[in-house]
Amino acid sequence: MAMEILKKKKDFQRVYRRGHSVACGALVLYLSRNRGQGRRFGFSVSKKTGKAVVRNRVRRVLREICRLNEDWFPHDHDVVIIARREAVGKNFHDLAGQLYNLARRAVRKMTSKG
């Protein structure tokens, strides 16, 4: 089954408004419940990060990490991952480790706040 991707600005805005956020050096993760629409992912890489080739590589790596590890994130939630400048130059395993820690923290934060 293909991973669902958030593409519309209003979907991103809803996650930013209603979601819980956690951050580390290279990544910021927003997690928000959706209305039974399954697990959906959105990726954002600022132009400050670098040229298009660099931004697209970071986005591809993050998308692949999420595809391989969808079970890190709860079902029926929207996930938005924002890459900071520090993400450039990090390898797959470094980013995967950071994303795993963020996912655990975000889920813990959501369950403690309801």
C-alpha cells in the first residue's frame, strides 16, 4: 500500500495549528489526529536549506525513512516533518535515529496531553 502524502496548504496549516510538535537538531515533527483518514505524511524543507537538488535529496531520504518505518507513527494521524539546515549532510541512519526519537517523544506527548 502506498504511503499517503499531504500536499495541500490547508492540511499543513491544520497540522501546525492543532498538532503537537517536538524538535531536535535537524528535524521538527508535528503530529495531529485526523478524521479516520489513515496515516498521512507531509515533508517541508526550507529554501534556506539549499538549492533544489539538496532539498529534494533531504525530502527523498525522509520519505524513505517514513515508508520503511510507518509503524513508528500512530494510525489515523497526520505527520509533518520539517527539515532544518542541519539535516543537510546527515546520512540516512542519522536522520532515521533522530526521527525515531522524535516519533517516540511526539506519541508520548500526545498521550500525556490527550
